Amino acid sequence: MYSRSSEPVHFERDCDAVLVPQGESVTLPAGSYGYITQALGGSYTVFVEGNLFRIAGKDGDAIGKEPAVPLQLAENASDDEVEAMVWSQLRTCFDPEIPFNIVDLGLVYEAVISRREDGQRQVDVKMTLTAPGCGMGEILVDDVRSKLEMIPTIAEADVDLVFDPPWGRHMMSEAAKLETGML
């Protein structure tokens, strides 16, 4: 939530946002004031008038932030190089309420890269949520899909939200457990 170290922001234009944790799409009007409570993975969680909102990186200019630099990968990149970039991109996807990426939280069960008939690559991801009823589920799935499709040579990302096996704290990385006090 908001703290004295949260960065104040002023909305310079109307901005699409997602209400956290409900997952409802809203528009925050130009002239609104708020505070950035989390800026991880290229998106922003902003506290405005008592509510948390997720601002996509592409809309960062509305709060005075620079857009992300496009990813670069050699056209003839090896499968290992592409896989490394896939996992790197997955680590840029964050739950808007928890300051850990979905890989360290143990939410990604698998990411399989394959070649399509046209020579382009496809990545199939199976992931879950910390709670099945989370309103941000589809937002996180869309974030994963769009970030993976930013990778050169990835033509398509199919993200499947699964709940078997159910997520548990034991799936978190040691660093995430330590940081959240769940060790």
C-alpha cells in the first residue's frame, strides 16, 4: 500500500487501468493524483483515492514514465538463447499485490518452446495463481502472453491457466519465501 516512500504521480492524460484485485478495467482521468506503490516488470501499481490500480507499461507516459525498450535477439538465435529470454521475460511478470515475479512465486509450471511449420517459434505456458478466485488471473495471463510475444522469433504464446496441482508456498523460491517471511 501507500507509504512515505511511494512516488507521487500526476496523470497527464486519461489512462486505462485495472482495479486490483478485482480485475475490472477502468479509466483514470487526466488530472488525477496518486502514488506508485510498485514498479516492477514494466508495469505500475498505483494507489489512487483509496484503491490500487495496475497501469500497463505501454501507458507509463500517462504518469511521466518512459516506455520500455524493445527486446533484441539475433534472427538466427539458438533455441537455448530463446529459452533463456522466455524465462527472463516470465521474470518480468509480477502479481500487482505481491512484489515477486511469477517464476519465483512458483506460479509457472512449464514453458515449452516449439517450432511451427512456418519456422517461427511458439511457446506454451502452464501457470497457476496463488488463489483460484483471484480477479487478476486473466490480467496476469494476458501480461505473460504479451511479454512472451515481444520476443523476436516468438510468433505465438499460448498461456494455459491451470489449478492442478494447486499452488502452495512450497513452490516459491527460497528468496521469495525469505522476503515474504514464509521460510
